[in-house]
Amino acid sequence: MKKLLKSRWGIIVIIIAGILILVVLYRANVLNPVENSVTYILKPVQSFFSETAGKIKNLSNYFQNTEELKKENDKLKKQIDELTIKNLGLEQKLEDSQIFSEELEFITSHQYDSVSGKIIGYSTAENLQIVILNKGQTHGIKKGYPVIVNNGILIGKILETNSQISKVLLLNDNHSEISAIIQNEDRSPGIIEGQFGLSLIMDFIPQDQKIQKGQLVTSSGLEENIPADIVIGEINEVIKIDGQLFQQAIIKPSFNYELLNIVTVILPINA
């Protein structure tokens, strides 16, 4: 036996014999108790590896789904941004159209000649309230012509112009002056001056005339090329000092000059 074990062929014979014995025992169901025991023992291990494999697969699917959801979310976000920008553009066009319509209605009802344009910039000079209009001399615009917005609100005058663009001096600039009247019984006259972009003040109002907060202030029509009764604003505060020849009034503009976009220049008839 020892010689057989030491021989290579002997080992092979023993292995083959062992296998044959196991086959015979398996077919005779002699090994069933052993097989069942081993299966019972290994079942928790098998279940562990099976569950672990399932979790790994689920985790892989989770990351894959998360990446796909992220890509889809980024795509949707981009589409939303594009639609938002497009919507803002449409809203701006609609607003511009409404403003232009109001200005055209005012011009038509008063039978003025006019040219409309868009504000394309602001003056960079310190303390100057000047905006740049995309229309100029080739469109019939000259220095001193009045500029209105919406349904006839005076916001300034043409300061200077070249062939294609014009500078508009706003009424709240401290270099701006315009003859105006208060829409009261006396049609009280005065001069409106700008206050460094902060407000408007109406000076040289006769002291003996009754004015009060809320009264409308318009152009007087005494200046060349500026028609009468174009709205400027309303009285916000009255400044009256006893013994003075004149009283003053703080004027609240009827339009926020910071929101200027579409404006109209009134041209003299047959200019």
C-alpha cells in the first residue's frame, strides 16, 4: 500500500476509485444526509452573497439612473432658461408696443408731427441726467424739441443732435429749465428746474395764488417748439414763506425717468 501511494499511478488510481465510490454512493442516495447538511450550512452564505450581488446591482442601477436623471434635469433646466429669456424678450416687445401705441394715440389726437425712437444709452458725465436716443437730424430732430413718453408725459428736451443720434436732457437735470403752469383756477405760472437728478422744483410761482398738493403741472406753451398742456407731473409739496414775492412747489414727475425705453420727439408742424 505504501508503495502504491508513493507511485504516481497509484495516486491516480486511488483518486479514480474514490470518485467512483462517491458516484455510487450518490446514486444510492447514501450521501443525501451529508449533501443536505452541507446545503443547510452553506445556505446563509449563499443567501448573503446573493443578496450582496443584488444590492450591488441595485446600487449600480441607482447610480446609472441618477446620472441619467441629472442629465435630463440639466437638459430641462437649460430649456427653462431659454424659454424664460424668450418670454422676457416677448414681454419687453409687448411693453414697447404698448408704450408706442400710447404715444402714437397722443400724437394723433393732438395732430402733432413726431418721430419715435429707442433709448440706447446714458451719459457717463457725472451729475448729468442725459439719455441717448437712436434718432437724429436725418429724422428731423433738432435742439430744443420736446421729448415725451406714454400718453403725452414730458420728460426732457433735445440737448444736441447729429445725423443719427440725439442727446436728451431730462427735466430732473440741474441744467434743465422749462416754463410751466399749474392746472388750477389761476393757471399759475412758474419755471421748473431739475435738482441734480433727485427731483423737480417749480419756482417763481406768484405768492398770492392758491396752489396745493396733487394739482397737475403742465408745459405752458411759452417756449418755442414746446406745445402747451403737456403733462410734467403733480405738486408733491408747497413751499411758501411769508414776505417773499414768490412761492415754490416740489413736483413729482408723472413718469419714472429710470424706466425710459421708447420715447417720442414732437416736431414743429411743417418743420
